[in-house]
Amino acid sequence: MEIIWQIAKDAVLAFAYLGLALGRLPGLRMNRATIALVGAAFLIALNVLSLPEAWTAIDSNTIVFLLSMMVVNANLSYSGFFQLTLLSLIRLTSSPFGLLCVLTFGTGVLSAFFLNDTIALLLTPLILKLAQALKFNPIPYLLALAGATNSGSVATLSGNPQNILIGSFAPISYLEFSLALAPIAIFSLALQIGLLCLLYPEVRSRQASLHLPQLRFRLLRPLLKKTLVITLGLLIAFSAGIPMGKAALTAAALLLITRRVKPEKVLRQVNWNLLVMFSGLFILTHATQTLGWLELVTPLANTPAKLLGVTAMLSNLISNVPAVLVLAPIIEKNDLSSWLLLSAGSTLAGNLTLFGSVANLIVSEAAASMGYHLSFKEHLRFGLPLSAIALIVTYVGIRH
């Protein structure tokens, strides 16, 4: 009977990770958030861990930080900050090559300081409208946007959800992390420009278009000023070493004290699916340790090169956030180079395939809704060399 129970526990965990890898379970209306939550619930029901143990397994600092950054991003979005920033940069040039460079580095910088998924969601429609107006092929610019959201976000602890996790687990400061990985982010951004110029000869042109179209968006100046002041204070707090969760929560609280924006609008922008998925994943990871699954993974990641390879592989199989949660327990707390490899590997591997990161899928789905098809093959011929070269440079840079 005990063997049957053990098989049932392992089966639940296996199906949960399979669902996370596929993003759904065939025949069921379930996404990654509900798969993680249902898997966690069944594991609690099977006594793999108790309900109090499941609750304590959830890292409150990560959840609070993620929620707070979503509130900050929502206010920046409603004020028109992201659209204003991108269009201000684009007005500097109207040549295909100039637009490619501005889009790549502008998106990369925004993704470094704000959650990359938000950047992808907000900027994709703008890029498509711009390409339509200028009669440019939108595909290389969509690839540039998707690649830059991933590559740029590797530069800071606030750039993406997996880095937020690592910031909670590892004793590394915001500045220390950025000094180590910002050069890799810059290299990856420059590399993607070179690859896109190689794959799409039309983007090499430096001949300016006759004029840039007027793209309309709503700009709320009072909200923009308030949000920028608070966001600047938040970044200073990060740099000063103030705990990131506490600093972000304070910034979010200050932004929620307002007479201008209805709270429903801000809370509607919070990605509750992501928060639920994170909570469920923390519980699944605890169950993974309890059931001894980590003993299978540890020998596969017992050297820096193996760790980077396994991270890249798992990030494309089960997504980058679950990969980080699975691998984090086997890394020594003070082994900073391994934490950096885990961060860079899980983020840069997101460029490998169209399904490698949520940002890629956001760009692809938003493009499809406007009549453009970004295929798996089209993305792979760009993403494969980008990820492979960037990961090799990452390994050499961090280990030497």
C-alpha cells in the first residue's frame, strides 16, 4: 500500500511539471497558474507536506516584491511612461538600422529596471503600428523586441521574475549583481543586432524614411511626475542596499495613495496568474525536495558548466521560473558565481525558442492578434545562435 501511495505522489508531481512544460494539460482548460495550484493541493492532500508547511514554503519576500513591482509598473503604464520613452527614442532616427538599434537598446534598458513581460505587452502594438506606417517588415523588429526583453532583463535583480527569486535566495546586492551581468546583457543586445542584420538584409539600410508617423497615446503628466519621483527613489533604495521587498512595498503603497487613478485600474494590471503560479511553484519545489527528486538533478549540475547547461535545458522544458526553483536548493548560499550562472542561464535561454519565455509568447500572440505570424522556425533561426553564443560568453565571463 505504501508503494502505491509513493507512486501516486510521484505521479502528481510528474504531471504538474509536465503541465508546466506544456503550458496546459490536454483536454483541460488549465494554465500554468492553475496547474501549479492544483498540483500543490493534491500533494498536500497526499500528505507530502502539511498545509502549514506549504504556507511556510511560499517565499513571502518574493511575492511581496513581485506584487509591488506590478503596482509600480501599472502606474508607469497608465501615466504613458513606456510609450513616451520608446517614441522619444524612435524620433532620433527613422532608418531601418537606426530603428533596430534604438528599439533593441531602449527595450533592453526598460526591461532591466522593470518587469520584462510588462515591456513586451505594452510595446508590441506600438512596434507593429510603427512598422505598418513605415512599410517595414515587422518580423525583425518583433524579434528584436522579444530578444531585448530577455537579454536586457538579465542586467538587474528587478528585471524578471527569476532574478527576483534569486535576489531572495542569494546574499548578493543589487549593484553587485548588475556589475556582474550588465556587461553580458549589453553584449547580448549588440549580438542580436548583428544577427538580425545577417538574417534580414533590409534592416541594414541607413536611409531615413520621409517621416515618422504620429502614434497617439494618453499621457497623464501629474501621474507621470509622481510615479517617476517614486520610481527614482525606489532605484536609489535598491542601490543603497535597502531590502528590495520592503523598498518596493513602500513605493507601491505611496503610489496607491492617489486621487487620480481608480484602484480597480491598477489592480487590474496586476498579474494575479503569475502570483498564484509562484505560490504553487514554491510548494511544488518543497515537495520535490521532500520526495527526493533533487538527488536526481544534483549530479547533472555539480560543475559550473553542467549547471549552466541544465539551467538552459530546464528553462526551455518547464520554463525559467520553475527551473530556478528546482535548481536553487542545490546551490550553496554563498556561491555567488553559481547564482549568477543560474540567473543568466535561465534568462538568456529564454531566447532559444519561441516557448522559452513568457515575453516571447506575449510578442507572438500580440502580433497574431494584429494579423502577423511569428513562427517557431522563424524565431529559432534567430534565437538558437543568440542563446548559444550568449551562454558561452556568460560562462567565460563569470568563471574567469
